[in-house]
Amino acid sequence: MITDKVFLEIFNNRVQAAVEEMANVVLRTGFTAFVKETGDFGTYLLSPAGETFGSPLDTGYNLSLGIPAATAIKAIEHWEEGDLVICNDPYTTGGMVTHLPDIHLIKPYFHEGRIIAFGLCFVHSSDVGGKVPGSVSPSAYDIHMEGIRIAPVKLYEAGQLNEQVLRLLLDNSRIPEQNLGDLKALMAALNRGELRLKELVRRYGVQQVEQGIENLLEYAELKARAIIEDIPDGSYDFWDYLEKGPGGYPIRLRCKMTITGSDIHLDFTGTDPQVRASFNIPTHNQQGHYMLVPALIRYFRTIDPTIPWNSGMVRMVSNYAPPASLLNPQPMAAVGARAATFIRVMDVITGALSQAQADKVPAAGAGQACIVMMAMTDPADGKSKVGVIQPVCGGSGARPMKDGIDGMDFAVGHLRNIPAETVEAEMPILIEQYGLRKDSAGAGRFRGGSGIDLRVRILSPDTVMTARNMERMEFQPWGRLGGDVGEHGEAILNEGRAGEQSLGRIDELLLQPGDTVTFLSQGGGGYGDPYQRDPLLVLEDVRKGLLSPEQAEECYGVVLIANTVDESATEVLRAGHASNPEAFSFGNTRNSYEALWPDNMQLAVNDALSQYPLALRDYLKRQTMAEVERTAGAGEEVAPSSIPEMMEKLRGAIGLR
């Protein structure tokens, strides 16, 4: 029970200052561009039970609430002062880690021989080995292809470095020096957190600090529950897709969100089985897992910015992810590109929540965080280089009262861009274009955010490019309540030159000097009828270069002459417009797909697959979907009830009993 609210506010501010200071230590001392520029790292304070009670908001990766750290903590039988545990394995940490590049360090904070808290840090390493530079490939089909795995083990034991553990990590990376530098930055941050916690104990006493930790978590829970109670009780279904899964078929994520009083249950039944690719998220069905709840906690914080940013906000969230599904895979499924999936989970939860709170929740954003990486030998100095060129995101979805944000999606707002000058100084490449993409934003009374236009020129032979997490290359970001879809993404080799080629999703691409690759990212979906948008706002977007005059007329009914609004022509054009009453606009590609594959057909396939061993499910899904398409193409109707028999015949055809 919270007894001293004045102390709690003071304590909250001190905890927040401590974790922000820890994060700034990493930001200022990290080695790799993905750390010191993009900010893909985290610094947290945990209770002895493993709940996050301190997490930065201004610096680093703030998707930290709901980290299931208890399994990793319990993996160490005996903690001593001066211990430092390292790990990066999703399966032995119980879902605390979700892919191998996230190297975690855990340090116990003692007082008089007793642990009163833990410090937790992670850094996204730009390489931990595996089949491609950067360690993340969508086509990896087991975790052994993705790099070195380290179960929780002491890197330092009672203050003494275990050189063998350190060498094991560094010798299995393409960038050992940079990884060592990033690790030292994490160690410095953990030491800073320990220093600040000791100061709190000296100031307030250990009993009050321990009580403050629990009260902070309790206070966040109470405030989040108050918000949930304002959401109408009921169940809200929504689904969305990743593209180009095994066999070329979309991968569906489905959720039924049920609100009961101040509790939320997320049921992911109907989500596709785990795939023979790296899009799986190893949540281990941990309750309130941090890869499942970001859309909810951001909603809570938007409604009430005073909520302490800690795991108390997800105590009332329960979830069910079926075993061997995309969100709860069995070992040793590949998981490297799980960021593509968690971003889509955010869209799914946003879609479900928007049905209950239509006037408070935005349309879909770009829906990707495409991390462009390159590896080459620099002709200037003969050194091998591996590094991130840029996180290519896109526009956010339009809000019920405001346009979307250009160039950055809410789902990945923690990622910062890397200045072109920094990239060119560290890697032998040239950034020829980096700006906002014209005509990419979904039209609406409030338009979506515009996407990104990035073009990279290669300067060294045999450069390898990877670009993980490319999504919405076909299915567009959806609009809301009459708003239109955002433009889908594109990747183009040698744009505007002989041999120009549309690349689609990039896995591993070999490039030569003079080649260019252009990334055109997605715009966010629009919100509300575009013909209700103020014509002067449409004109402003044209003047800024975000919208062409042709699109102003076609999408908004605004006629422009000599860079001004022709009011009479606009009035005539808009008078003949019929508004779109649909709650969601999904675009022609998704609509065409779901004409053949409505919800009941997809559920029938998943139900039938559950009767077969895991080793057969991915194969049988591909074969069944291909057979349904062949049958429908021949003019025959396929009913959901016929799926089990069709699948059994396909199984029998390969001679398995």
C-alpha cells in the first residue's frame, strides 16, 4: 500500500534520473554507430524479482516494460558482489532476450550482503557472427544460423574477469573491437546505476528504498487500471500480416483483445504457426511480455503522461500465444528478424484498441524498421568494415485530431537516424539522397506521415548489403474512418539507369562500385475523409514538396492554379464526392488476398495444422494454400470445412502416416 505519496514522487524522479544517466553513459561511450547514433541499447533497474522499476524515456530503447528477467536471474545459483552476467540466448533466458544481437549484462546491487536490486543493460551488437554480416537474415531457418548463443554466465565473478567467456564472444564476431567497446560502455552504465542506488540508500535508508521500489510499481499499476476502466468492456478482434513468408505467402498475426473492468487479455489464437524463417518472437508466453504490450503502454502514457514508466503498467495484462506459433515458437526456431513481427503486433493491438477508442487511436504507420547494413573491405585502408547505414522507417499514422509525423513511425520512435556525414566518414559509401518521399502519405482529413527517400551509392568492390525488417512492400498501412492507405515501400537497384531493377525485400545483396540502391519507405495511413481536409493545408503540403498537384486534386479534391487554391473549382469537385464510411481502409492488395482467404478460411487452416507434428506444419501450410489457390483458379469453391480433408490428402501424398 502506498503510504507516502510525497516521497514516492521524489523517489520516482531520482530513479528516472539514474536510468537516464546510465543511458547517457552508453550513448557517450559506445563504439558502434548503431549505439552512439541510432541508440539501440537499453539501461534498466530491476526489482529483486526482476520487474523493471526504472527505465529511461529520453535515451535508448524504451520498450522495456514487461521484460521477463526472472528466468535469467534464477539461472545463477549464487550471486556475489562484483558479479556481472552476460547472455544473449532467447531460449535459456525465458524470453528476456529475443534475438542474438541483443547482448545483455546483469549486475546485482547489494546492501549489507543482500540483493536489493539489479542493473540490466543491453546493446544491439552490429554483429555476433552468423550467416550474414549483421547476423540477421529473414531467410535463416534456425537459430544456429544467426550467430553465437550465450546462456546466462558470469563474465565477472566477484570482480574477476573470465577471459574465456569474453574471448568466446569476441572471437565469433566480425567486429570484436567494436563489441568490446560497447560492452565496456554497458559496464560503465551498470556501475553508474549502482553508485546512484547506493546514494539513495544512504539518503533514505534501505527499507524506504525497497518500499519505494514496490510502491512505484504499484502506483503505475493503479494509474494504468484507471485508464483501462474507461475502455468499454468487450472483445475486439483484429489481424494484420507480414509479407513473403515461406512459400511466398503472408504470415498472419491475429488477436482478440478482451477488456474486463481494469484487466486486459490478449488472445493470439489464430496467429500462424512458427515459420521456417526468422520472424518468430520467443515470448515463452510470458505474461505482459515486452514484445506484446508496446501499443498498450504507449496508449496509457499518452492518456496519462504522469504514469511512472515501469512494469507496473503491464501487471494487469495477460496473454495467450499458442505453443509453436509465431509468437511462442519452440526451440530452436530462428528469431533474428523478430522486430518486423513485434512492429506488426503493435499494429494489430492498435487496430483492436481503435475499435473501442476510435477517437483516441491513430491509423497504421509505416510498419517497418528497415536496418540497412553493409560489409566490405575499404580500398583506402584495406580494413574490413561492417556497420549500419541507416534505420529506414517511414511515416506514422494520422491521429484523430492531427496529421501523422513525417519520416518516423510511432512504433519505432526510439530509433534515431544516423547523420550522412557520420556514415560517409566511417564507411566507403556516398549518401546521394536522404529526404521525405513525395505522395507517400495516406490521404485523410488528417494525413499520414510521409515516408523516407534514401539513395546509397557504393564505392568499394564486393560490398554486401543486408536490409532486415523490410515490410509493407505490398500490403499498405491502413487508414481509418474514411482515411486512405499509405503508399507501400519499394527498393530499387540503379534507379533511373540502364538495368534498373525492383528489388522487393532485400536479404543479402552483392553490390559493385557505382551501384546505387534506393529505399522508398511507406507513408502512414490517413484518418477521416480527405475531402474534409482544409484546402490550405493541402496547398501547404504541395509547397513543401510532400504532395504533387495531381494527387492534391485526385485524393483531396483540391484544384491548384499557379500555386494557389482555385476555390470555385475545388468546391465543384468536392460537391460530387461520396464519403467512405468504412472503419478501415486496407487497400486493393490485402482486399484481393482476403477475397480468397477470409478469416474463417485462415482459421480453418490453422486448426487443421494443429493436428500435425511441428515438423510438418510449415510444409503443409504452404502446400494447402497452393492447393486452395489451384482449386479456386479452376473455378471451384473451397469451403473451410474441406480444409482438413485436403490437408490429410497432401500429407498422405508424401508417404507419411
